[in-house]
Amino acid sequence: MAPASKADKKAALDAASWMFNVVTSVGIIIVNKALMATYGFSYATTLTGLHFATTTLMTFILRWLGYIQPSQLPLPELLKFVLFANFSIVGMNVSLMWNSVGFYQIAKLSMIPVSCLLEVILDKIRYSRDTKLSITLVLMGVAVCTVTDVSVNTKGFVAAFVAVWSTALQQYYVHFLQRKYSLSSFNLLGHTAPVQAASLLLLGPFLDYWMTNKRVDNYDYNVVSVSFLILSCTIAIGTNLSQFICIGRFTAVSFQVLGHMKTILVLILGFFFFGKEGLNIQVVIGMIIAVMGMIWYGKASSRPGGKERRSHSIPITRPQKHGGVSEPSEINGKV
């Protein structure tokens, strides 16, 4: 009775974590689209810096209240993570600016095979045939939904290459650091968010001016636009936290595969809220294919041999036990 109860509890926590990520991620996309398209706040890098500044404030408050206990993360590891994360943010923004929407979507889809490659090389993960086929089906479905015109140039390809690899490395590193140093999502955010906030707020205005030829200090700040900014930063706390929770529980590949459910939800909500792009038959067929692939992936990867680590390769650095916020995690055996 106890094992079943433990499995049920883990399944419930997994589902809650995933729904938390879906709701906050889709919510922030809708709010940011309104903020940028309707109110003209086109400073994406600076906005991300504000998101991490708000997240940093949250971690400071939780630490002050005693919900986050002291933990250790070596400075070299922290700097590597922040480097990957910032290159991911800047690379994605530049890739979107220099590439067509179709090639940008292809680049995003390529994060799944890149994440798989990292897990195979660094974590010695072995995928079953069904798991590989289910991932392929997800990619096909999302491609049918989102990829339209495809054109690419040299600088756009370089930007996309940097964006894809830095994003995959950043997401892999979230899982790696949580396992190696036994860090909860709150602990890891407490270490990384302040450095990301400082670096992005320092460099963001210059990068945004380079990309948009507009200065963030010349923006027309009014009650409505500032209200949307505050709402975006508030939702970003949940988005940042839920990303760390989900990657810590599922691994980066599962996070990417299931993450395309958010792409489908954004397409649907964009149709209802903005009404500019209809749900034609091609998009509907792509959604059906992608959802079938996600369901197949969930079943295939959870079966024995569906997704296994051939050898345990990451040494675990266990800190002293504290009482603060933590999440249970699977360290050994099946991923």
C-alpha cells in the first residue's frame, strides 16, 4: 500500500508542477504579447532583466522568512550557468530578429534533438525505439503547426545555432546542478537570479537599442503600460520557478517535449484573444499529431527501458540537511 501511495503522490506532484509551468508560461506569453504589440514595449532583454530582478526580490523575502535555507553553489558553476542562460536569452532575441518566423520555429524544434544528444553524451542516457519515434512525432506535429516560410542567412544561422545550444546547455545545467549539489528550485534560483538580473539590466538597454534603435528610457511609461509591466514581472516569478521545478523533476528533454503543449495553447489562446491568425486545417492537423506524440512519449519514456541511464556519472555533493523548501528528486536508476 505504501509504494502505491508514494507513486500516486509523486504523480500528483509531477502533474501539479507541470500545470504550474503551463499556466505561468502561457500567461506570460499572452501578457508580453499585449505589452509589446499593443503598448510598444519592445525591449525584450531589459524586460527579462526585470523578470529576474523581481524573482530575486522573491527569493530574498523567502530567505528572510526562513523558507529558504543557506546552500552552496561554487562560483565557477554559477558563472557557467549564467553565461549559458544569458546567451540563450540574447541568442533567441537576435535569432527572431535576423531570421524568418519559419526558420526561428525550426531552430526551436531542434532543441529537442540537441538536448537528447547532451543527455546521451553527458548522462549516458539510452532511449528506446518507441521513445525516439514519439519525439519525432511531436516534432512533426509542431512543425506542421508553426513552420511556414523558411529563409535563412549566415548571421541568422549563427544566431540560431548559439541560441539553440546555449538554451539546451542551460536547461541541462539546471538538472545537473540540482542533482549534483542537492539544491531545491528555490535554492538554485536564489543563487542564479541575482546574477542574471544584474547582468541583463546592465547589458539589456544597450542590446535592445542595437536591435530596435529605441532607448528604453525614452519609452512612454503610463499607468496602463506600467501595470502590464508589473503583471509580467509577477507572472515571471512563477515561470522562472516552475521551469526549475519541472527540469529538476523531468529532465531537459521531457521539459522540451511536453513544452510544445504550451506552443499549441498559445496558438489557441492567440486566436481567441487577438484573432489575427485563424486556426486553419493545417494548424489543427499539426496540433492533433503533436498531442498524439506527447501522449506516446509519456507512455514510452515511462516504460522499463524507455529512457534509462546506462551508468551513474554525476557525483552528488550533499549539503547538511536543512528545513527549508525542497522538492523530492529521483537521483539514481530510471530517469
